Amino acid sequence: MATKKQIAANRRNAKKSTGPRTPAGLAVSRFNALRSGLRVSTEYLPAESWQRLLEIRRRFLHEWQPQTPDRRRLVARVACAVWKLLECRETHAEILRQAAEASSPRRQDRLRARLSSREAHLELVLRNAYHELLKSIPSNPPEFRPAA
């Protein structure tokens, strides 16, 4: 249990430590906890990633041409799953490249296993979203082609 003196000192120190204040400091610190961007809400994504997501979504909506709000939601879900899988693969490739330069082979193997597990999960999410979309459409869906 902290003493009253420690609590008072902690409060004084907390007033000095307010985090970044400049626009540059705020811009950098907003990504402090971001690892891969796969679980983050879209307003925190870098512009190029956000644009890629919008382009994939636009392409899927154009190809599928959903006629109901529910189908539009399902198409957008498939598009988002494709985007996440693409981002995941690119991010993982970069992580593994950096690990190869700085980590032991054992650590690289553990990292590779964790990354493969995450990628497999995203593939399952994509497959489920696609099958849910197919069930909602009575006939002749467009051929599924993951984005390049």
C-alpha cells in the first residue's frame, strides 16, 4: 500500500508527464501500440492502407452488385477479410525478414508459428464470410478471386 507521501509525489510527477504535445509528437505516438493494423479501427490506419481497403471494397461491390443492404454488408465483409489477409501476409513477411536479421533460429520458428496461426485464422474468417455471402445469393455468383 502506498503511503500518503508517495501518493502525493505520484500526483506531482503525473502533472509533469502529459505525453506528447506537438503535432509531430502526437502523430508519432498515435501508432505506439499498433503492431500489424489488423485489429485496429480504420480511422487509425495509414492512408495507403485505408485507400487499399476502400479500393478492394469498391471492386467487390462493383463485381457482386448487391441489391439489398444485407448483401452489401456481406460483400463488404468479404472485401474486408480479403484486405486483412493481404495486409497480414505483407506484414508477416516484413516481420520475418526483420527477425531473420536479429533473432535466433528458435525464436524465428516460434514467431513463424504464431504468424501462421494468425494467417490461418484470417483465411477461415474469409472463407466463412464468402460462404455466408454465397448462401444469401440464389444463383450465379461471380467467381471468387482474392485481390492481388
